Amino acid sequence: MLKHITWTNEERECLQKIREENPEWSYRQLAEHLTHTYGTLFTWNGVRNRIRRDKAKKENEIAVKGYKETVEILQDGSHKSDKLLQMDANQAKDVKYLLKAHGFDVNEWELVTAKNNIWNVYSKEDKVQTLYSSKITAKPKVNGVNWDEVIKKLKTIPPICIERQEKEGELYLSLPLFDMHFGPSTYETHKGTQTEILHLLDKGYKEVLIIVGQDLLHTDDFRGRTASGREIGKINFPKAWQDAAMFYDPIIKKSLQISKVKIMYSKGNHDESMSWAFVQYLQAKYPQAEYDDSFKERKVHMLGLNFVGVNHGDKKKEVNLTENFSTEFPLEWSRAKTREIFTGHLHHERVLDKGGAVIRRMPTGNEIDDYHDDHGYTTAHKRFQVFEYTEEAVKSIHYV
């Protein structure tokens, strides 16, 4: 006699009927009855598994049918939505997918919280179908930044015309002031650094490179969030912006008086949008300077024959950066006599000579915020570095 393999609807209904009529029967007795009825060998184990699957299916169908989808409007204007969704694990992590699945326009709403619990439901083919009990909170983008409007307002800033003095020197000056974190840090925090730089500028230079960004500001919005949306605590954002302006304005003015000036925007992981906007403010105010405000991860500027590469260092290990810079900037790389790559992010100093370049992780003189204090990141020396170059080599490194 052939062993029973696949259950038909008739066999399943028969099993259910004889169970209801003979509740005291064992799995073995049920199997013997089915074997006699259909002429195929039913095993007690097969009958037991069939009963368990049908029971689980019935329970899930009841649960799905009874699932109550809800939408709740909270006092602060945010909406809570609870739905049963069919999606995969990647979609469960996709912010735009979740917003759309719950009926929110991704251009008008932003995700605040999300919690997805798996529901395993048996299909008619006895296969598992994964559903998610999805609960999200979404908030209108009422405080979103209209960058077109921001740029329009920045262009109304009256430009300052700086009269050039005859004081050009023989050296180049680079100011890689990374991780200043205005917010926890204030103008008073960095005033001493500003003073040291202003004294250096008295010497006169061929060109001054000013790198702006690299977590100039502690957060990227008024809600205390970084560029990735991570909440790290609110700051007095208008004051942070004002402090940054108070720091850079005198340095840029004096640099324009004595040399050619290049201002390079460099992305940070805390403030990539707001520090870019700050560079737009500088560009409107000091149009005499040359600007690179592109939104690129890695950048290079040549000071004479000195290759000055810049990257924040939050995405790729600095030890591997030479391969990117040599590939992405082959002309600058090939004609350089000295190659240096500057990174930040980790708030402490490190120098690595590898692959034809010196990679410098820059220290910072910023204030310690609550996050770094809680995690014990309090031991690094508090200082900045600025660099003087001859036409083809590093001349001096100043701690400021």
C-alpha cells in the first residue's frame, strides 16, 4: 500500500468530521480510519501534523480577520497608524516604503517612530506568508527647510568688498578646523584659536585654504538631530550659527586683505545641510573668495605642488583613503610633490604615512557634549592644527 503524501480538501474535511464525531480517538485511530476509507497509508504522525497546521491556520485567519487597523491624531499634530502589511525584511526598514504603505505622502510627512512585529500566516498552499503588524508615528514636515527660500534670502546679504593689501608672502596656509561643534562649543570656546590664526595671517601668504564644515555645527536642524536623523539633543541653533559667523568673519576678512582665499565646504555627519548653508552665507558676504560648495564626499585642492585632500572619515576607514584619492584625482596626485589627506570625526589626532600620502586625522578643541561624556570620549588633547606649506612641502604645523 502506497504511503499518503498530499492532502486533498476532501481528506482534510473527512479528518475534521471524524475528529468532531470521535473526539476520544487517538492520532493512530484516526490514521487507520482514513487508510481504510481512501486505500492509502495514513500515518499517525502525518495526521498529527495535519491537525496542528489546520489549527494554526484557523487561528491566524481569525487573528487577521479580526485585526483592527487604526489611525490616531495626537495633540502635537503627528499621526499614529497601525496596519497589517505584507512586506519583506528590507521593506520593513525602508522609511519611504513604510510611509507610503500607511498612506502618507513622503514629501509632506516624515517618520518619527516605527515598530514592526512579524505575523506568520499559512496560505492555501500550506506555505508561510509573512505579514507585519506595523505601527508608525509620522509627523508633517512643517519645519522642513525650503532651501530655495534659504538661498534666495542669503543672496540678499550685502557683500563686503575687502581691499587687498600688498602683503603676499611666500608660503601657503591651510586651516583644517574640523569638528568645531558650535552649539555645545561657543565663540568663547574657540576665541583663542581665532586669535592665533589672526596672528599668523600677519605674515602674509600666497593663498589661504579655509575648510568649512566637518561638523562645524553640532546638529543639522532645530530639533537636535544630526544629518542622519539621529537625536542627540537640542542646541540654541541661532546662537550656534552666530558664534560660527563671529569666528570665521574676522579670519576671512583678514585673509582676503593679504592673499588669495579658497573656501571649501566639506561634509560632516552631524551638519551636512546646515554647514553647506553656512558656506552659502559666506559666499554671499565675501564674493571675492573662491568657493567649492559641491556636495562631494572627497575633495582636493592644490596649494602649489601640495595635494590637500579632505574627507570627514565617518564612512570609510582612513587607512584605505589613498586608493580613492589617487583614483579620483589622478592629475593632482601625479603632479604633487607632497600629498596629505585630512580627516576628522573621531576627535583625536593620528598620523599615518601610507600609499604615497600622509593621512592626518585632526584633533579638535571643541567642548565635550553629553554624548561624548557619557561614552567616555574625554581623553583626547583639546587643540586644532593649521599648516604652512612651501611650494612643494610642509613647512610648519601650528597648534592653535
